[in-house]
Amino acid sequence: MVESFELPVELPSCRLALVTSATAQVLSVLLCKMDPWRTLGYHADGLQRYLLREDPALVRAAVFREGVLAGVMCVRSRWLCGASVELLAVLPENQGKGLGADVMAWIEDQAVMIGPSLWTTVSSFNGDAQRFYARNGFDQVACLADLIKPGFDELLLRKRLRPSEGLEAGETNEV
């Protein structure tokens, strides 16, 4: 169960609100036209199912700029002693306007309450995403060869949000 990430929320450059059926339908079509999803062969119906399926450990938010759909973010709670950004996309016409940085700062503020690390993966061919995450303090910790599609690697990235405290006797890191 997600402990934080309450929506909707107003950020300096945008607004986050729960993904609806209507926004999921639009986003799934648009994401399939963007990399990395285009290169990796994602289909709109699969992305739409992902955005709408029942999953209490996953928060999904549509990003709006001036009332217009501008992107999406999906964060999994309780993943490897922290949280994981499974999806962060800003639609091309809204890139370079600070939305990604504002959303990432909000994610970090929420994720620090969950655990000491924030995780994500990025396609090895997606240089823009790699630079974005590096600017936001993420470090590469592993290369996951052929994870999604043969011939394409995913890079596992981590940002340390606070020192690890370890688990107390009898405590578990529930997934």
C-alpha cells in the first residue's frame, strides 16, 4: 500500500492528478510515439492497461500544465528499500519547461518517507533521460542486458535520499 503520494497536488510548474480512463487512453497513444517506448515496441493497449490496472503499491498521476495534459508519472512504493519511478514522461511540447524537475522533486519528498533510496531504470539508448536523471542526482548501479527487448539494455539508477538505517530484528521490508 502506498503510504504517501497523495493527489492531486499543485507544483510550481504543473499539477498532478490521478490518471483517469480518459487520460490513460490519450497518454498510451502518445507514449507509443515517443522513445523509448516506440523503439522498444510498446503498444497503446498495453500501456493503457498498465496505467489503469489495480495495483495498490503503484501511484499513477497525469501531469497537467495550464490545464492541458503534459505528461505522466508512475511510482512504485516499497521497492528495494525505497520507491521506484517506473514511468516519468513529459510530452515533447512541454519538455524544457521545468515540469520533469518539479515532478522529480515532489517524488523525492514523498519517497524519503518510504526508504533511503529512489530507483529507476532508463534505456541505454535514451541519452536525454540519462542526462535528466544524472542532473537530478541519480547514479548508475547496474546494466540489465536485454531486459525488455533483445539487443537493448536498461540501466538501473539509484539516488540515495538518506542514509540506510538497516532493519531491526524481526522487521521486514514488505514489497
